[in-house]
Amino acid sequence: MSFQERKKKIVSAVNAAGSLSVFELSEKLSMSPATIRRDLNDISEEGLLIRTHGGAMKMDNPVLTSFADKSGANENNKETIGKMAADFVQDGDIIFLDCGSTVFKMCRHIKNRNGLKVITNSLPVLAELFDAPGISINLIGGEIDKQRRAVHGERAVQHIDQYQANKAFIGVDGISAEKGLTAHSEVEAMITSAFVRNADEILLLCDSSKIGKDSYFRFGSLALIHKLITDKDLGNQTTAALKEKGLDIVKG
Amino acid sequence: MSFQERKKKIVSAVNAAGSLSVFELSEKLSMSPATIRRDLNDISEEGLLIRTHGGAMKMDNPVLTSFADKSGANENNKETIGKMAADFVQDGDIIFLDCGSTVFKMCRHIKNRNGLKVITNSLPVLAELFDAPGISINLIGGEIDKQRRAVHGERAVQHIDQYQANKAFIGVDGISAEKGLTAHSEVEAMITSAFVRNADEILLLCDSSKIGKDSYFRFGSLALIHKLITDKDLGNQTTAALKEKGLDIVKG
DNA sequence: TTAAATTTGATCAAAAATAATCAAAAACGA
DNA sequence: TCGTTTTTGATTATTTTTGATCAAATTTAA
């Protein structure tokens, strides 16, 4: 086994277990502790996990968590939300798809639609739908945001403003009855706002962990949202508070 | 078994297995380890798999591999042209990169530049340069052309017209002293024309098989081109005819 | 706090893999 | 056909990787 392979195995083993000791890894991979230490140092240098005394633990910086990483937080709920959201997509629709992991989950479930037109700024969405014969894709142009694997910027907003869609499937970083919709960053909020302003129906995909939380940039009120698609873990009290605000809630 | 055949077999074997050692491959294909090593190095140079100590493993950029370029005819010449063209790219440049396999070959050789700004409509180019820390990418928006793995259309042309670059690296489907530049399709010609009109210096990458040939859509004269980068197989007579037309020819 | 136990980084030698070199074999072109 | 070029496999020197050892650093326990 080459050290490149070993490194991959170590990363996924540590990600799966949360944390592992040098000794556990050395046993699991039948390698000497010295080698494991060297590997761990290399890997942590690359920023893929956190070195601890005696071993390593998983790095959970939400920004770096790639979409391919199946071990992300709230995986099951996001999957369920994605599936439910896909039910609102019909043949012939013109839809905006935002970047973000929950919206990405939808894609797998809409690949068999026909005559669908997807307008997106998300590279994972592009990659996922690229092979679908019944779907034509309009890619939003502009600066590539490597961290978010998406296109952002003024140019991208201009692009979106030239189109009109039936439905927009969007994600946010926080939502609450008091502050409305919030995002981690202004650039992302600009894009989402553009989607909202150019679509007939706005569907917000948001797992329960983000509901009731506020992120730092406020960019819109709840009144903009036609449907909130979320998971079963959303408390009844919060649900009631949001329904009070006139939100149509779809709960997994 | 030819080198090309073997190469294909190695790539698919490694992709199927995830990873294979030099010895496993040498047994499977009945070739000496020395040959397998040579092959592996060539293949990993082309970026189709990752060379490891002791073997190779499959390359999986989870989001963007689907756009990886499939290698076709005239491989070696295109590779050489790409390498030469890369020499004309300097740190800090703003460049247009056209879609097409020869231009794509450049990418691997410019990954280590710093402060480079790349404006492109090619998905393979995007995938290849995505990881390069010194390069920022501006993706041209518009309709995705799945067959060419690129963005085309009126919207894309508008996008390009908003920018000005130092250099444009373009490809064509045909070039001759009589008819000038020709393309397979009008959509592609529109994009290339837009690149030409918005860049200070135009560098045409074109292997000798396309020189002297005409494709069906004429879209520009040779006078637009500042440098023609081609391979060693270009006949002396043709070379002379093109030089007559004022072309600066760089020959591998 | 000090003392004991554990973990680490550095160093080194052995083992494994590689690159470089060269001659034989095969493919190619005139 | 013959001479040239390309490809292949064997040999050898070099480089990389690994595991062991041990002193220094860190953590734990008393």
C-alpha cells in the first residue's frame, strides 16, 4: 500500500470514527506507529484533519466539507429534504438552483425529468445534472468561488436578472421569525436575492438545525418565501411561530 | 499491444480497482515493470491518474472529474503545442482560454503561475485549473453545450464582450491561406470571434492536421492572428505560404 | 508541585521503488 | 530490402519510504 492510499484511508477512518489514536491506526493499517505519525503530520499539514497528542481527530470546518463527503452533518435530514423538494419539480419547468448542500441533494432526484431547464451557479449541481439527457443547463457566469464551488459576483447577479424562472430552490444559513433570512456572506446573499426576485415561486430548503438561528447578513423577510421544506426534527413551537408568519411548511 | 492500447487498459484497470501496484499491472498486462513505470509516468503526466510510490491510484476530484478531457487523435503534437503555448503565459496575465483539446493541454503547464486571471467557457479548463491557488477563474455564463463541454450562446458572447484580456489562446477547426479561419459550427465561431475582438494578442493553437484544411463556417482572416503555434509536422511549403500572409509561426 | 508514563521528533540503516543507461527487438519508411 | 527510429527489458545507481532506537517534550497521576 502506497502512502497516498494510506493517507486516504487514514482520513476516512478518522472522519468516520471522529478521532483515532496513533496506535489504533497503526493496528488498523498494519503499519508502524512511526509511519502513522509521519502520515498524520503530513495530513494535518494539508489541513484534512486535526493532529492531537496521541492521534488525530476529524476536522469539521463546515466550509471545507465537500459535497462528496457523505459523512457531513445532518446528512439524512438533508437527503430527505432534497427528495421532498424534488417532488415540486415538474417536466417543462424552468428552475433556479442555488448552491448549497441541501439543494444539491435534490439533483439526484430530478435527473429523469424531461424538458427541464436548470439555471444554476453551483458547480456540483452542474456536474450532477450534466449527464441528464432531459435537462438543459444554463450556467451562471462570473467569478469562481473555489471554496463554495460556485459562481459569485456582480456579473453573476446581472446574469440572473436576465432570466425569469417558474421556481427557485434556495438555501440560507439562518432563518428565524424575528430576523427573517440570513446568510454567512454578502456575496451569497446577493445571488440568493437575485434568484428570489426573478422567480414566480420561492422554495426554501433548510434543515431544522438552521431554523431559529441567525447568521450575520440579513437579506430578506420571510414573506418572500412560498414554501419552506424542512425535516421532522423541527420543534412544534418553532413550526407554529413560522406558520403564524404565513409560511407554508413542508415537514419530512 | 501498442502503447496507446496499453495506456487505455491501464487507466481502466486502475479506475476499476481504485489502485494497483506496478507489479500487479505488469502481471496483468504481461509487461515488464520498467515499461509499466514508463507508462504510468506518461499517463499521470496527462493527468488521467495519480502516480503513487509502487503503483498508481485513480483520480477522483469528486465534483469536477466528469468534465475531464478525453484524449483523442494527434495526442503528442497537441501536447507539445500546449506546452509551447504555456510559455507565452506570464504571471499577472489576464487571458482568454477557448474550448478545444489543444488549448486544454496548455492548462497543466500554467497551473503554477501566480496572479493569473483566466476567463474561459470550457468546463475541462475549469476543472483542470480549479485547484491552482495562483489562478482566479472567471467562468463565462450561458447555455451548456454538453457535447463540447463548454458554454455557448448569445449570453456567453455578451459576457466576453464585457472583458478585455492581454492574450487570447484560441483553437479553430480549419485554417488556410485562402479561406482564413473556419469552424465546424456557428456557435463556436461566435465565441472565438468574441475572444479575438476583446484581446490584445491572439495566439492560435492548431496542430498541423488542420492547417490547409477548411471547415464550413468562415469567420475571420489570418490577419487577426498574431502567433500561430503548431507542430513539427507542418510542411515547409505550407509554412512558407502562411508566413507570406504575415503570420508569426512557432513550430514545435 | 514532582515523578512516572506516554508521545514525539530526530536520526539512521534496511528495504523498496525508481530513474538512468544501454543493448536487443520491433516497427517504420524509403 | 536495408537503415533508421522507436519501443522494450535488463542492469545498476540513486532516491524514497519505512521501522527501530533514543533523547527530549508533553501529559497524567500522585
